[in-house]
Amino acid sequence: MAIFNLNINGTSKQVDVDPTTPMLWVLRDHLDLVGTKFGCGIAQCGACTIHLDGNAMRSCQLPVSAVADSKITTIEGLSEQGDHPVQQAWLEHDVPQCGYCQAGQIMSAAALLASNPNPSDTDIDNAMNGNICRCGTYTRIKAAIKTASQKL
Amino acid sequence: MTQSVDKLNRRSFLKVSALAGGGLLLSFNWLGGCNPKELEELGLPKEWFRLNGYIKIGENGLVTLMSPNPEGGQNVKTSMPMIVAEELDADWTKVVVEQAPLDTDNFTRQFIGGSQAIRMGWKALRTAGATARQLLIHAASQTWNVPASEITTEPGFLIHSASGKKAHFGEMASLAATLPVPEEVPLKEISEFKLIGKSHQNVEAKNIITGKPLFGIDYKKEGMQIAMIIHPPAHGMRLKSFDDSAARNLSGITDIFQIKSHQDDYERTFFDTTSFTDLVAVVGKSTWEVMNAKKAVQVEWEEFSTYDEKRDWNGRKENRTIPGGMESWEDQLAKMGVAAKKAKTLRKDGNPEAAFAEAAKVIEQTYRGPFLAHNCMEPMNFFAHVHDGKADCAGPLQKPELTEQALSSRLGIPIENIQIEMTRLGGGYGRRSYAHWLIEAAVISQKVNAPIKLIYSREDDMTGGIYRPMYQAIYRAALDKYNNLIGFHVNAGGLVEPPIYPDRFPAGAVENYWAEEWTVPSNITVGSFRAPRSNFIAAAEQSFLDEVAEAAGKDPIDFRLELLQKAKENPVGENNDYDPDRYAGVLELVKAKSNWGSTQAGISRGVSAYFCHNSYAAQVLDLKLENGQVQVEKVYNALDCGLLINPDSAKNLCEGSVVDGIGTAMFGELKFNQGLPDKRNFDQYRMIRMKEAPKEIETHFVESQVDPTGLGEPGYPPVFAALANALYQATGKRFYDQPFAKQLEG
């Protein structure tokens, strides 16, 4: 066990955990930030996507010991009021079905638009390729990303 | 129209369940609000008045509607309360929706299954709303001293026009809650609907997009520990012994022990299927610590011998023989070939043998579908706290009412001492009908005498059994010299269940018709999977009809419409399980909307249609083949589910069915080698991703005033064949075996 000081959603948090613990479980089990979801544990489904210094990252493969001073943003901290343009676009298109993957989808989409505000269809396909939606809401996700892109 | 108030709605007025208000789940967000801003301004009421099991009204006019059924993405948490609100004449902006707990006193059929929530709930939901509205009217009538018949409502308000009196529902709620329940209540005419038929946003949308703890896996309670199980790696094996010496003292681990989810002599009911009864349980403080300790437990497995399992299938008692042995795909395939020769006739019209003997042309093809894993994005999990002769449980579950009985039997705790809270499901697709993980969670909690949350890893989940059965269907069609379909024969079966519905189309449309089925026993467990049976048989049948239409030199839509015409005007046999007009209706609609018959350069089209779960669906799928890669350009979707409740949400569900169908048809497959599943996680089990989804999906509904039916399943089965038929147009090859990507790439 070791103590880690983390910068999460703009506030500093301290946890005492095994250094190999993936950020996914630090967030979920130790910090009660459960918006970041467990789906596969091997970075294949994207349900656990967070931002590490603004970049989309699968938190299930990110040991807490590797985070250091990097800034972590989770779905809970993407916006204060849940009104990030991507979140608003998700509401406008009423995207979710079961909803389980959507936090990860939103985090991937927000990271994409931060670096590429006007993505092409191929850009979107590539950026979102790591996020599985089992309910099949892909066409709405893509439409919502385009809507958000226009509002940025 | 008037509606008698049934026993359930009557009783629910008299009895306010102790569970009302959330109980165990108060920590969960309950404001599934329709318009959060307005709700914030209104604020929470000081007092709630319960008008029946579905409705509470606050003195300030805020209305809480209980959503009776579990929510797993079908959006019933919005559409079911919409129906109550419609008849109540509630102001939807002043409504909050609360998930009801399992409560058989106040609700019926708290189920996800068979696309039946709206169809079976329609009357009860309307009556609940209408009854409460009548009570409010009677309360206003007494308060204002005017005849009830002169009082009208507008959303959220009671009005007496003659005297100019007006009050919001909250002002009359306390009196209304004390009044006797009317015997009969008037229901609205469809033309009077204000909410039904108009799109309303998912009441949980805001909570989902901000990451609120809605799911079972998010559940947390003071003192809760994490538990995981270790199950055999292969089907055909069971636990022999284990050595936890390297795991027991690892950091955070509190206990490791063996559990038995069902006693050996337990008589299993329909949804008590489980692949592995004897398991090792690992309990500890955090998920990561438990995951690590799992790896350090040394487990010895052994093959089991053939045994019998006692079953009670809806009252029919049987001993089901579970064969021993380590099964492989090739053997399973060979066994299907043998079993197909000893099929049992389900239906025979006319003289099929003679028809085939005298046919000018006979077409015969064999279709196969592999085992499929459900792969819900939220891995199986459940919270349980068994203490003081009670069991408090919470989590995602499709059929809590049935599970409760199994749990009661296993724990020796009466049903009235079991509480099950229903959290949102991160997908179900049938997998969450089989609640062995809830039993496991409760048994573990009982043993450690503490609240625990059981979590499956993805590998535990994918290799744990209860798959879509492995299927095979042989179709034969006989055409006379004028290319009329004079004989139709299907012989189909599966490990462990057959896929046939003998009375469905084209039964009734062909003079000489024959349907036979068979099964092959196996120790691979199978179960419900989105549109059970239909998800395979529609693929086979609708691909075959495409081939038969071609052999007959007919357009595939016209060919189907001709058969449906015959089924309507001169039906063959009895009990034909479809309405030819409605079936033809979706075909006509998709034909018109897709501009069928037109051609586009580089685009290949396929069509398919099916009827299951009381709704009709047809699809035209357009694809392009570029460098051997399939790109689905557009799918035209036509559905008839009767009256539409929430159109945009209905569209979402139908779009999802298309994407899911394409993904499963292209990539879905699980095979066994010596009992070992060949896929354990998403690096091996290919799921459809955004770039493989259709670029566009256009969904149309037949306008209808027929009582509503469901959409969770009906749009799914036909997609497979629409894709297969389009692939044929693109490649000149028929696709008989799923998954199709293998044939394309091979």
C-alpha cells in the first residue's frame, strides 16, 4: 500500500492503495466516483474512459502509480452542471438506451472535439472505435458528436 | 370508454407498501425528473399523498409516478409513467419518476422479457392514472360543493368552469387519498391523448450523461465488501478442491470459501439455470484486491459424469439429463446432423411428401447459427445483505418476481422477508433473467454475515454459460412448373433448445407445409437471448425465402406479399400465428419508403420481414462492398407495434435492433473446444463498433390505433436476413452460416 495524491476533477484527493491498482478501481472503490464504468478490464470496450491531461485514456489499464501530477477528469467533472456541449448534444439526441457505456462514449467524444473541433466521419469513427455500445446507439452518438461540434 | 378498476388497482389504494419511497435505495438519485429546472423551482413537497401504487402527489402539486418494471434500455421508465400521466392528466413538467421496488401487492409482471411491458401494462397503467384522476375530481367536488360531472381537468389542474374555481392537483390530494375508489372509471379516447404519441426525453438521460450511480454495479452500502467467484474454466467440469494458502493472507482479503448456489436436489424452475453450482468465493475490501487474490487461488477441477437435474417447467415436471463429457464444436455439429434425422413433427398441412415428389423444382438449404454470449456491458453483479432472517438485495434483474422464490428456497427465508430493489440494468438481452448471481451473492453474504456486492469479471461473465443455443435449420421448398410454391418444409433444432415456431409465416400460406424439430442434449447451458428462437429462425427463413423467390423468378417483396395474400384470403390450416394484413403492411411500408425497385450504383439491397412478440417488422438494407469490407449505407426500418407511445424513443430502440442484428450476424460466435469457450473477453469476441454500424437508419411506423405492443425484440430478428440477402446481391454468394464475416474474409 502507498499514499498517492491525485488531482481529480480539479480537486486534490489522497488515497492509500496498492500501487498497481488501476485508476478505474481507485475512482470507483476508493473515491465513490462510479460514473466511470467497468466493462472489460483490458482496454477493449471504453466504458472506463477518463481524461488524463485532456487525453482520452482507458482507466482500467492505468495504474495509480503512473498518474503522478497529471490532471484526471471523469464524467462527474466534465462540466459542473452537466452542460458540456457534448452532454447537451447527448440530451438533444436522447442518445442512451441502457446508458452503461455512455459516460465512456461522452469522454471519448469530448476529448476528440477538444483536439479536433470539426471532425470528419472518419475522424469520428476512429476516435470512437474503442467504445462499444451494446445497445447499438452508434448512429445517435455520431449525430450528437456532430451537433456538439457545431456548438463548440 | 370506461374501464373496471381491477383488484390490483383497488388493493393498491388500501395498502401503502412499506417500501414506498425507495427504502434501501434512498442513496440513489430518485429525481428521474422530466424537467429538472422546473422541478427545482417547485421544490420538494412537505408531504406526499399516495393515491395508488403508481401515484403520489405532493401538496405543492409535484407528482411522483412509480415505474413498475425494471429498466434496461427499453425506456419503460419513461414510457410506462407517460401512460399513467396521460390518464391522470398530469403536467409532465411536474412529474418525477421513481423506480418501484419488487412489490407484488401493488404491481403485476415486473419483468423484462418478451417485449411485453407496454402491451401487458397498458390497461393497468391507464386505469391507475384514470382512477387517481377521478379521486381528485371527487375531492374537488366535495370541497367546492359542485357536481363531479361538472369538473374537468387540464394538465395538473382541476377546473369548475361555471364558478371559475381552479386548483392544482396538490391542493386536492390529501382529501383524494381518503376517498373510496370508484368501481369504474372513464378512459380517454385516443384523440384526447396529449402525452402519448409525442416524443418525451428519457427521464434518466441527465443522470446517465453526468455519471450518476444508477446501476447495480454502482451500489454501495456502509460496511459493504466486494465478492467475486471462481467458476470452472470449461463446461463439463466441476470443482474438486482448492488451495487458498497463497491468497488468504493477501492484502484486503477477508475470506475465501466454497459455496453452492443450488442444493443438488433443488427442483429448478424456468429461470433457475446455472452452469456451475459449486464455486469458490473470494471476499475482500476492494475489487482490485479481490481480483488479485482470485488469481492466487489454486483450484482443481474434475470432469463430471452424466446426471439428472429436477426441473419444473411451468408446472411440467421433468428430469433433465445433463450429459457428462467435454464438448467440442465439431462433435456438436455432428450430433446436430444425426438428431435432424430423428425430428418430431410439429405441424403438417396437406401432403408435403407428395408435393416434393411432383415438384418441378426443389430448393434445399441448411442454415447454422453458433452459440452467442449476451455480453451486457455491465458485467453480472448483485448486492446482498442477509441478516437477522432477512435478505436485502439490490441490483439489475430482469425477472425479480421469479428469482425471489428461488432465493427464498435457497436461503430458507420467507419471501416476505426478502426485499429486492431494482437498479437500472446495463443491458439484459435475456442474460439477466437467470439470476444465479443473486443467489450466489446472498449465499456469500449469509456466510460472511456482512453486506457484499458480487461482481463478475468480463471473463467470468463471458465464459459462464447461458448462451443463445447453437442452431441448425434445413429448409426445403417445392415449386411447380408455374413457379408456385406448392410445398414448404423446415427441419430445425439446436443444442439444447429448438428454434421453431410452427404456426408462423409461411405456415398458412402454403398448401403442403411441414415443420419438424429436434434437440441435442448438452452440458453447455443455454437461455433466452433477445427474441429467443426468432433471432435465428428469422435469419434462416427470410434468407431462404429470398432464394426461393429468386428460383421462382419473382421479386422478393412481391413473392412474400403473394403468400400473405393467400394466407389472408384462403388460409391453410388452423392457428396461424400472424395477421397477414399487418405483416403485409410493414412490407408495403418499407417498399414505399426505400423506393424498392430503384437502383443506385455500387449499392446492394436486401429485404427481410418478421413477426414476433406481437409486433411486425420489415427492413431494407443497402450496403457497399469496398475492398472486401462491408459498409452498410442505409437501413429502412418499418414497424407495426400498434399505437406508438413515445415515438423518438421507439425509434432509438429500433435503430439499436438494427445495429445489434448486423453486429451479431457479422461477428457473433462462441465455440467450444473440449468444453473450453474459445472467447473470454472483447479482444476475442468481436462486437460491432461505430465504423461498422449503418451510416443511416430510417425508421417508420405503421399508423395504428391498435393497443400498443413492444419493440425490444421485434426489430431484431429480420436484420440478419436483410444483411444476408444484400450480401448475396453484392457477392453472388449466399450466406448460410453465421457469423457472416468469416465467410466474407475466408
